[in-house]
Amino acid sequence: MNLLKAHRLIFGILFLSMGIVTRAVTWTSTATGSAITATVTEPSPVVTTPALIVYLKNLGCERIGQEPDATIIADFTANGYRVVQLDYAGHAQATTPFLNADVLKIRNEIGTATFPGSTGLNAAKNQCYILFEGYRLLRNVPYFLNDRTVYNGAETTDVELRMDIAYPSRPSRGVPIILEYSCSNSYFGNVDDRMNNGNAFTGITDTILEGAPAAGIAWAMADHPKFREWGQPKSNGYNFASFETNSEKNFAVNYDSIKKVRSSVRVLREVGASLGLSGNIALHGFSRGATAGSLGIGDLAVPAIDSAGYSTALSGRPQTVVLGSGIFDYAHSGGTTTGDPAGSAVDIYSRFVTAWGTTASNLPLWQLQGAPYYMSTAASAPVFLSYNTDDAAWYVYQAQLLEAKLVALGVPYQKITGTGAHHVTTTASSLTAIYNFFKNQSHPLPKKPGATTLGNVDATAQLLDLTINANGNGDGVLYAISTNAAPRQWVQANGAVSSAPVWRTLAAWGAPVRVGPLTNPDTARFTVIAYDPIQFTTAQTTENTIAPAPLPTISGLAFNPATGEITFSWPAPAGVTNPANLTETVQRSATLNNDWAPVPGALLAIMNGTVAFSDPAPPAPRAFYRLARP
């Protein structure tokens, strides 16, 4: 690839500090219409073909992630990322939807190696990310174990489909998130291709995902459910009877895909809860991604689908589905038996026939492949349809079929059309409408759990009590409890900690929850996440209060008139034999008028589990005593 243009290098400044190489150049923003500073920081230690983070800062929109830029960027560079910071200096148009134009400009320039810092990325152009200030990245989150027997493939092991999540770090509030199914295909031998710069973004002018943070929405990109090089190999499944009996070797293609779609939503909801997201999820897809995303609309419960994959305690239903051009109803995708307009048959219709047989003789199987079959009632997810009327005829027809189904069921939807053939909309008003539709369809969060009380610490057994504060949530709300240590651990039903979250009602958890064993219960802190199974939303707290053990009761109070000595005792804490290790102290007052003070000359001894206290010279005519802890 070419080096940066010479006129940019003239203004470049090279900084060498502690092994970190930084250079500053200028870059022209479409959003602001002016030149802004781009600072390129190389990874430290240096890597041969770095991944790329383009980090937009000092924007004109709300900053939700409260973690400082410096710590975020330092972590990226330490983990093999070249970071390009674009400083917008608070420009009024550094916000939605204007920044979408910059997202596309950056992506196009990465493809041609003209964007600052975009050289040397040949082997990593599927690892380029555009993040807004305060955002971090969680890569390669597994969402489904692929069944290699669904398609005719050469692999001998199942591999996991994954997603990347961009999220505001230390968020000021819970935010919704858009999950997109990539237009690029990861597959066995070509994993981790979901962020392919050309296929997933520039080829279809997709800015909806990476432009969303300007509208207060996080984003995630998932491997396409068809974990195959596009178009090949063909599906193994076409036998209707085998489909109905869930034969392991004859799943039809979209029966496999809908499992993956619902599992991806559940995983994102669970992982997002631990990141401070709200649980409000929109699915977005275009072309092959729209076909996958449409499988998230339906409300039809299918046990074999809803029990497949991960995070099955949570809902696999999104709040919104945003669809561009795609195929939604396979029974109306071509041929002469379905009433399609002349000449509108999809170019890959013959592949469907190979997979499922002729439409006329296998119509129920064809119907089971498409989204409309799973759309049962008006409780299906609201849909935003966005397509171009000059796209291929079958795409327009498919959108019209889906719209008719939405109308028939009474499902809320909105539609925009435009021109631009087979591309995602880049019209500012349309982008704004999409983001607003999602936010308007988002559901209320449960109440944030109150301060979590910890107490009754047993350092020897490494146990403690944890009491959840429901803060007025209803009885049906579920809770998961995680440690704040790294890596995060989750409290199990038996009180032990492990890597998998457990969701239970407050009644099922009990009060208190006896947690442990823990590595260090004295310093343990926990996050409690509340999940509303009706609204599919979450809220979390990181608050903790340490409940001290109750002070022991003084007993055996005595006065010796011969010596003037006052004595009393109390039970010693378990295992404490040295008075120097006591956490409580005795204080004395002569007037009860804020004159409490340690007792001078006091004597302490511990014998047979009892603390004996003696004050050899109490003041006359009276003295008051109390136990206190710091």
C-alpha cells in the first residue's frame, strides 16, 4: 500500500516517548466540512500487521462512557491496535446523523489505504473498528456452536460463531444496542471475517452500525448464521418428515439459522447486562444479513429453537428489527406456483429447489424457512423496513410481502424507500428515523437494585453473606450476581462462584445468600443485575455496603469499692486470642456530652473466649462505657 501523502507528512509531528510512536496529521471531515487533527499512535509492543481502532473524540453528542480516553487508548495500543484519534473539538455537527458520513468516508479510505494509519493492514482489514469516545471493544464473544452437519462441509469439528461488541465503558446510563448480522461470511478456514471492510461496510454503504453511538446506541456485529462461504456448499436438509422430527442430519437451513439468531440475542442481552447496557436490542441486517435478521421478528415459541444455544434463561426476542433488502418468504421466492411477478425469481432459486425439493410438492417445508412462519401474533417485534425501489425486483417484492404480513397481524412498523439500488440508506433523515424508531420501541428497565449488603464474613471458611436489595422490583424479576474481580465470576445457586451467570428470583436466592468460598472475602465486591423477563431489559448496580457484625453485649459489670476498679467482659471474636487483634475498643464518658475517649490505663485480657476489661481509675462520681469500632 502507498505511504501517507507527502503534503500530509510535511505537517506530521513525530513523538518518541517510552517506546510509543505517535504522529499527527490532518484529515478532512465530511460531517464538519473542515480539517481536523488525526493523531496516529502505533501499538506498543510493535506488531507486524496491526488491527486498527479509529477513535472519535471531543464530539458534539452526549458522552455516555465515562472512562477517560487515555486509559482506553493505552489498553488498545498495548493489545496490538494502531489507534487513530480524530479530534472534533466539540463541533456542533459532530453528532448524529452527520457523523455517519464520516464513518463511510473513513471506511472507504481504509479500503484504499488513504486514511491516516491505514497502511500495512492487508492481513487485518477485517479487524478495523470505528469507536466513539468512551467506548471499548469486546471481541470474539461466542454466541452459538455451529452444527457442521447442516451443510455439506469438509470440517471435522464444530466451531463457535462469534460477535464483537462496542460498548460505552463505565456508562452514565444503560443504553440500547444494535446487533447486526454481517454481510461478510466467516466460515471454517476463514473465521473472524465479520468486520470485513469491503463486504460488510463499503460495498453496501452501511453506516447504521458504527454511526449508532452518536444517537446514544451501542453496537455489535455477529458472524452471519450461515457459517459458510456464501452460496456453497448446499444444505443437507430437504426432507420434511426429518425436519419435523428434528433429525440431526436434516435440519433445513433457516431452522438452523433461527436457532442462531435467538441465541445471539440472548447472549448479547446477558453479556451486555454485565457491561451496563439496557437489554434493549435491535437487530439490523441488509441483503443476506436482512434474511437472518428477519428471523428475529417472530414471537412463535418453538422449544427446540428456544432451548438451543447459550444463555437460555433470558429472552431471545429483540425489541426492534431493522431490515434492508433481503429474502424473507422463501415460498414466494420464485417459480410458477407462488404467484410471483414475472421475471422476479431470485437468482439462487435453483439452490432452494436442490435443498427442499419443488415448491409445489414441498410447500410446508418452504414456508418453514422464512420469517413469516414464525410471526404468530401482534406481539412480534416491531419492524423498520428500509429498501430502495430501484433494487432488484425480488427484493422489492419480498419487502412488500413482509409488510403485508405485518399489517395482517397488527405489528407496529415503519417504512422508508429510496433509490440507490442494492445499498443501505445513507440519507440523514432516514438514518435519524431508524435510530428514533428503535429508541421509541425500547422498553422500560427494571429498577436499579439498591446497595448490596455484605456481612458475616468468615475469613477461615472464605464465606460471606450477601443480601440483594430489590429496590421495589416485582416478584418476577430475575437477578444475577457477579464478582467485580477480573475475570468476572458469577454466584451459583449453591453460593459457589463460577464462569456462567445464574438467573433467579429474589425468593429463590433467599436472604441472605451465603457466598463462597472466595479468594479474599474481606475485599470482595459484587454487582447485582436485575432482569425483567417481560420487558427483556436489565439494570445493574455496583454499589456495596459492608454490614459489620453486631457489637457484642457487655456482661458481668462490677465495681470494687476497695480499689475503685470497674470490670466487665464480652465474648471474643472466633479465633482471636490476642487483645491487640480486637477490632472493637472501649470508650469512656463522664458526662455523656460528646466526651467519649479511650480509657487511659485500661487492662485487657482474653481467656477462654472471653474478653476481660478493667478500668483501674474511673472518674468520680460516675463513668459510662461503650464498645466502638473504627
